[in-house]
Amino acid sequence: MFRNFKTVNRMIFGRGCFNQLDDILSEQRSKQRPTIVFVVDDVFKDKPLRERIPLKETDLLLWVNVDHEPKTSYVDQLTDQVRQAMAERRQDLPAGIVGIGGGSTMDLAKAVSLMLTNQGSSVKYQGWDLITHPAVYHAAVPTLSGTGAEVSRTTVLTGPEKKLGINSDYTVFDQVVLDPELIAGAPREQRFYTGMDCYIHCIESLEGTYLNAFSQAYGEKALALCQEVFLEEVPDSDDKLMMASFFGGMSIAYSQVGVAHAMSYGLAFELGVHHGIGNSIVFDYLEEFYPRGVAEFKQMLVKQGIELPRGITANATDEQIERMVNVSLMLEPLWENALGKDWRNIMNRERIRALYRRM
């Protein structure tokens, strides 16, 4: 059975297209539901972007902190905040949710849009296709590129027992606004690590057992764009990185990621390591699985003047390592894509534990 997956309904690309956001959102507002909820990375609180947000009197602006990766408890808190605001405005639901920021901010916007129409805590929906009701209209405005969150069917959340996404067709954004001008001021290291999330997406997709012509077409183009951005000097690197992120996300929509992502989830859950950094730390030790990709990745590190964090598991207890292994092993589709259906006989707990200890 072929999977009939969902993609973003509408998208706009180009320098300055953020200025059209007000017109785009006006189509969603109604007398019964005039409110748009803007979920915005609080790094922009004192930045010029704040004044460009098309905020109306009836709207709600939520500044979110993503110093740590999104937690289910934070999603539940934000959802309750929106519900209370809607009750005060005598509306059942907002007209829409707009996430403005990087991957974590976009994931929070996705999650809140889902939880407004699905009862209970977001914890109960961590997994595959557990959402039963469509989300409210939700749109994304990336200010970092690489995660592919703007196009994926996943909102990655850390819960009390696991780090696992809410994976659903209802998660996919209804609208994406891709303005390369918005990623121009990203800090150098943050831009690199977010971009490496895309690069590693591509390597894992292109070398996985789930590979097909659809995934390959998007993955190869995204990979080529990453190579231009991080190994060459190109004047339109922000435009290329933004499209690499989009294509990389599309590549894994019909395949999967692999070893680096599976193990980075363990680092994030137990040690709080951010996703892009975690992927990079893990990938650096995966020569036996992705020899050409790791070699090129090391060239990118040198070219961009990046030094990876070292020794992050040096003080981890045996119990912490075991929890990392447990979280990693929950991601069975990732391991199967990387190593095939017999992956459990190839990658056992001892091998995963040893890799974590090397980091």
C-alpha cells in the first residue's frame, strides 16, 4: 500500500514576501473568528521584525522561549493560554496560528494548532497518526532554515518519558511564507547547525533502505544546495539554504532519516542537547554508516570554522546512557530505514551504548 501523504497547501517564496502576510491572513479571518495567534521566538522581542508583524487589535501575540527544545508541558501551557484568551473574546477557536521563528518555534505553532481541537495533554499524541481531529489553520514563517519543520508532518516534542514527534497529516502547515531576508541575520553557528540538520536529512534519506525516486529527486537537490552553501562562496546562499531546507523536508516525507537522528533524540531527551547540534555531534562518529557524508561534513566544519562540542557524555551515568539508548530505540522506522528490516541484529544496545560513550 502506497502512502498518500499530505503536503503544504500553499506557499510563497521570495525576498520581501513577508510583507504579504497580512493579506494572506485576511482570507482566514471572519466575524465569528477574527483572532490570529502569533507564536513568535522571543529573540525578536526587541528586533525590527516585531514591528512588521501584522498584529490586529483582536489578535494574540505569544512570545515563546526556545532556549530548550519544545516540551509537551510547554505546549499544554500555551494551549491553555490560547483557550483562555479565546474564552475572554467569546470565540470558540482562533482563525489561525502563525509560527514565526526556527524549527522549535514552528513545532510549537503546529502543536498548539493541533491541541486546540484535540482533547487532553499533548503527551498522549506522541507517536504516529494518533491525532483524530484536524488542526486549526496554521502557517509558518521560518527565520532559520534547515530543519524542514516548515514542510514536515511532525512536531518534535520532549515528554516526561520520551522525545517523539506528533506525526500526523493534520500537523502539516496550511501556508508557508519563505522569505530569505528573514534568515540573513542568524548567528553563524546557529545557521550552521540548523543547516546541518538538512544536510544530514539528505545523507540519511539518500542512503536509506526506504529510498525511492521521489525522495531521491528532492534529496539530491537539497544535498547539492547544502554543498554550495557550506563548501563554496555563493552570493545567494540564504535563498539556496531556504530551498535546501524545504526540499530536504520533502525528501524525508516519503522516506525517513536514520542513525544520527535516532541517536540525537537520546542526547536531547537526557542532556538537553539541541537538535541540530545533537545531529552534528552524533554524525561525526558515524563513518561506518555514512563514510562519504561524514568525510564531507568534516570538510564543512573546517570551511565554516566550527568546532563541535566534545565530551558531552563524559560525565553521564550508566543510568543516563541507558535512558538515551531507550529513547533512541523507540524510533524503529529510523533504524529500519538506515539498516534494513534486520536492523535489530545489526545495531544492538551495546553498539548504541558504545557510540554514546565516544561522544
